[in-house]
Amino acid sequence: MMLTRSFLAIASWCCLLVVAQHPATVSAFTTTTTSSHHGRTAWATDQQQQQPGLHMATWSDSKAVMDYQAFLSSGKQELELAKDMPSVIIQPQDTPSLWAQCLQEMGQGQDLVLHPGMDLPETVQGATEYPIYIALPPTQLNDFLQNLRPSYKEGGHQDDFVFLSGGYEHGNIEHVLQARGYCRDQMTQVVVSGLHVAPNGRPQDLSVNLGLDSQGEAKIANKCTACGKWAGAVAERLQRNQIPCETDFYREWRRKMWERHVLDACFHVLGVVREQQPTTLADVANYYEQEASDMVWEMSQLLRGWKALTLMYGFEERIFGTAEMRGTETPCQLSDDMYEFLWGNQVFLQSKMFCDYLSYAKTEKGQLPQTDLPQRADEEFASKMRQGNLRADGVL
């Protein structure tokens, strides 16, 4: 009870810090999807002018606050970790998936690979509960969840889903899962940007060693991380194949997922507008550091206001270190198919800087030809939060 009261007091104090001094325009973004030949409209805006005078800016995502209160009330301090076991892997029906192959090869030879049109078995190697890895591209995820076979619902297997996110291939699927109630403590989600699947289907470790911290411990960035019911099973499977994987409660996992999303969204946008191509993620980190730092900080401030989410200490060092060490062979690019999952997020589209770069990439560089961009933000996002130094290397 004391923890809950303390949290509410801190939340109220934070709200008071962001009292606005001038009228502001609030943009409410709603997702729309069209399949016509005129292109895809990713976000629409509905602007409402607020009344002049002093007013209080409040968090737009009250569910995050309520979830945290529920977590404090639960008293949980340690994760319950399941063991790896024979699992089901869902891959696309039309083409084999390297990710499905990789997940199967990291198993112990008893996994069952299915496609969305097939029914689930009642048992897998005698177990009635088992992980169900959804190795589908994010563009197919919504259709899969909307058209689940009866065997998924009758067996209560929806809590056994394991969703993959992170990196250019998987992006941020939070809006898809939230719409169907899948963003919760019990649901298993994995940030998989810490591994690369080679052409032969074998996993390669993409974690980064940033040196030693003040305690003499190695600072490892860009690790895979899992949360939810089958987090322990996922971590065991990856670690057995020399892929570092952390296990977290959902709230901590979510902060790491958004940190990776900031890297993927910002660095690709900053790179595609350059005259010299291809520009890699490492080039952005090394040669356009100030622009990248400004955009990353703005996104961190927007996440506080729109998602009640604060990126973890040292996020800038981890983002830049990952791009510098693992982005030398990764060209910056934009994709119409992945727009919804990487750049069309309502939080990032509040940034005038981000929208300007996105618009320039489309109009001057010919990127995103099938995507209709939203109207540019009318004014700069002005956060009342102080920008401190969150880079452990001391760089401001």
C-alpha cells in the first residue's frame, strides 16, 4: 500500500512538472488501413485547439499506470521460469521461414511446424500446454489473429503464444497485440534483435560488449529478452545455442522493446536522406551523431508523455554502441510494408523533426511510394523534462 501511494505521489509530481505555458495543439492519431491502388493511409489526424491559459499535460496512456499499480499490489519479486520443451512453430503458408527453421534447429528435435490454416494438436509429446512460436512476418500477424482456427480457442492455447518483435524484420507489433488484449504479463513476447538468422538457418549472436561499468561488470547491449508465461523456455532455448537472452517482467521488457524501436525507426530515417548511398546504421552513429542524438532524446521524451514509459538509464550509449558495432553491414532503408511497424507509430509522428525527415525521404528520395504520410506536426514538441546525461560514457 505504501509503495502504491508513493507511486501515485511521484506520478502527480511528474504531471506538475509538465504544466504548459501556452496553448497547444493536440493531434489524435487513428489507424486506418486501405488496400486501394491510391496507396495506404497509415495515420489520420484530428486536431483540436485547446483553450488559452494554464493547463496540465497528463499521460495519455493511463493503462500503463494501472498496470504498474496492479504489479505492485501483486507482490511478485521473481519470475516463474518454465523449461524448454517440444513446441509448435507457426510459419507462413506460402513460403518457408528462416525464423521458423532457426527456432526449430535451436530446439531438441521434437518441435512441430505448422502454418496458419492447420489445427493445433491436442498434445505435443504428451504435453497439453506448450509454447506456440508465431514465426510470421508482422504484415501477416493481424490476419492470423483474426482468423484463428477453433482448436486455438477450444484448447485455451492463446495464452501459449510466443510473439517476436524488434529489429527491421519484426518491428514494433504492440498496437496489433493491444487491440486484441495480448499485451499483458502472462503473454510471452521476445525481442529477437539480438540474434541474426544466417542463410543456413543457424542463429548468430548480435549482442554488443560496451566495456565495463563502475562495478567492473561487462555492459552488454542488444541482448534478446523475453517476458511472459514461456519466457524461461525461450531463454533456455536461445542460451543453449550461445544466444544471450534475458527474462523480465512485462514492464521492464516493454522498456527494452521500445528502446530497440527507437533505434530502428530513427536511424533508418536519418540514413536514407543522405546524398551518398548506401548509408549504414554505423554511418549514422559515427557521422550524424548530433542529429541522431537530438531525435533519440525527443523520442524518449515523447514516450514519457504518450506511453507513460521511461527508457532505461544509459539508453543513448546502448543505441549508439549497437549501431556502431552491429550496423556496419546494415544499409538504411524504408519499406512500405514495414511502415506501420517501424515509422507509422502515433508517438513518433508527434515529432516535427521525425516527420520532416520522413517527408523529405518520400518527396526527395522516392522512399515509401505507396504510403500516404500524415500531416506534419504544427509545432515542435516542447518537453518540460530536463535532458540529463544518460550516457554512461560521459558524452553529453
